[in-house]
Amino acid sequence: MQPFASQVSFSTGVIQPSGKVIERRLSDMRGMYLDTAEYDRIMREEGDRLVYQVYPVALPEEPGQVLHCTTILYPGKVGDEYHMTKGHYHQLRDRAEVYLGLAGRGYLVLQLEDGTIDKVLMEPGTAAYVPPNWAHRTCNVGDEPFIFFAAWPGDSGHDYGTIEKLGFAQLLVDRGGQPTLVPNPRYGQG
Ligand code: M6P
Ligand code: ZN
């Protein structure tokens, strides 16, 4: 393989050239937001919002590679819950990841499989570390797109199923203008 470079726009998050851009809409996240009545109302009255896009650099998902991408997470809420990514564990649980905030403001929310939760504020210039074994999700707590760069080992794999089934133990919601973690009443219900 030859060395190469990609251009990352810090202001828009677009990577050029990129692999296939992933778009996640509200309909891709059914059941993930707590306020299902509000979710249904938005889908009915406002349509299927674009929540986030991922621009990946095209690389083989194999040991030795370092995969990297940007994520553009659009501002908004479902009820009082901030727009967020689906969130995932790595299939190989001991693979870590690094995030670098480029624009906007968000939280990285992390969880161990015993339900332990932590959060890290991410602003432009914040390098946030996802240690081995932590599921990771980002939430946009600002009024502008929250844009970050991510890099992780090529053989990590994405395990979405565990989060789709069990959820995160706590959810990030707006409480009087303050991003606040609250217990997820549906956590672990499968
Ligand atoms: C980060 C990385 C990516 C991930 C993306 C969106 O950029 O962790 O691997 O795909 O966020 O998050 P998710 O895959 O959980 O929807
Ligand atoms: Zn990851």
C-alpha cells in the first residue's frame, strides 16, 4: 500500500476523497430516544431528520491499519434528549479509539458493560480518548454542527447490537439548559 493523504475541512467536516458517506436519519434510530411520543410526532410532522453523517477515509478493515473518519452531528433534540450517534462497542472489546473535536460542542458518553457511565466534554481542540472496553456515543449539546475526527484500529469492528438491545444506562438530556445524565428507565430491558 502507498502512503497517501486526505483533506479534512475543520469547518464542514467533509473529507476528500472519502469512502462511502454514511447518513443516519431519525428513522435509523427508532427506539433509541426515550421520548417515543415526541419521536413519532417529529417523524409525522417534520419528517425524517438527518441526524449525522460519517465521512470515512477508504481503508481495509484489517489488523495493522488505522481507520479514520469525521462525524458531523447536527444540532437538535428529541424531547429534551440531544441529537446523538447510535453508539457502539468494538467487536474486539480491547480496541481503543481517539476523537479530536473540530467544531461545535458535544459530549462523548462512554459505558462499560457493567453499566458504568462516564462523559467527556468535547470542544474544538479536545482530544478525547476512548479506552479499551468502553462503548462510545456522542451528543451535540450546542446550536451548531458538532464535528469531530476519529481514529481506531483496523480490526476493531462495530458492535451495534449490544446497544440496540440493552441501550445506554444513562441518557444525556437538557435540564434547564444544562446537559445532564439521567438514568435510562428502559436500560437492559432487551
Ligand atoms: C465516530 C467513530 C466511528 C463511528 C461514528 C458514528 O466517528 O466512532 O467509528 O461510526 O463515530 O458513530 P456510530 O457508528 O456509533 O453511529
Ligand atoms: Zn468506535
